[in-house]
Amino acid sequence: MTPERPAQVTMVGATVSVACVLVVVTVFDYVSGLRSLDSRDSIASLLAEPPGSDLGVSVNDAIAVLRILAFITAACATAMAVLGITVLQRSRSARLWLTVLSVPLVLAGLASTGLLVGVVAAAVTLLWLQPAKDWFDGRTPAPRPVASGPTAPPVQRPVQPRSEEHTSELQSPMYLVCRLLLEKK
């Protein structure tokens, strides 16, 4: 009997798939904005001052590099969206390829998508932690040990001596019914 898929794996598969689709949409929006005047002016001002001026790169070359990085990001995100679904079927190779593809996704994607690629990388990391690791290896997770140490005795309230008035009230016939009901509980 195979162990049940942990909720951690389900969450990772859904997060990776949805986040990667968002990365692809973000990349296409980013690439369409690269040829705008604002982007060209921003790149030109970056390349005019140190440390950008020391690179010896023109504005067109910088735009070409950013486009290539964006397309690498989109390609990795597309593959990872599919692998995010495949990993739900307990595919160890899908888990491995998700890990491998997260490296170029993060390196190339920081320029175009910001922190969204970090969410994907963090989710992929969870596939290598317990209980997901046991599930991919086909092992049933070991039950967590119950703390078996000296247990503290139950706290008891100190008994205060009762006054004579209180004792005589409880012995009166009027409280006899209440006392009997309390004793039955």
C-alpha cells in the first residue's frame, strides 16, 4: 500500500504551477515594455554612470541581453508549470527537474519578474523536506515520538479548613437534597 500524498506536496505542486503561469505572463508583459522610451531611457542612464559605464555595452545590446534572460525565464517557467503537476503523481524525476530548473529560473528571472521566482524556488525546496521526502521514497513516515519523560503530578489546590458555620450549614436538612445530588454526580 502506498502512503498518502502529504498536503505539503499538494501545496507545492499547486504553488509552482500557478506561480509559473504568472511568471510567463509577467515575462511577456516585461518583454513588450523593453522597447518603450521609458525603458530605453532607464537603461541609457544606467549605462552612462559607473558601474554601468565600465561595461562597454550599448543600449541595444543591453535590451537584447534582457530579452534573452526573459525568454530563458519564460522557458523554465513553462516547463516547471507542467512539472508542478507531474510531481503530484509522485514522479521523482519531476522533483529533480524542478530543482534543476529553479536555478536558471531564479538567476534569469530576477531581472524580469522580481521576487515571484523566489516563491517558486522556495516551494521547490519544500519537496526535499519531510514528509515529502518520505513520500517520494515510498516510505511511510515514522510516527512522531510522544514525549515520555517524567510527568508532573496534577496540581492540587490546598484544602482550607472550613468554618463551623459552613459545616453546620451543610449538615442542615435544607442542604441535604443539594448534598445528595452533588454526591450522585
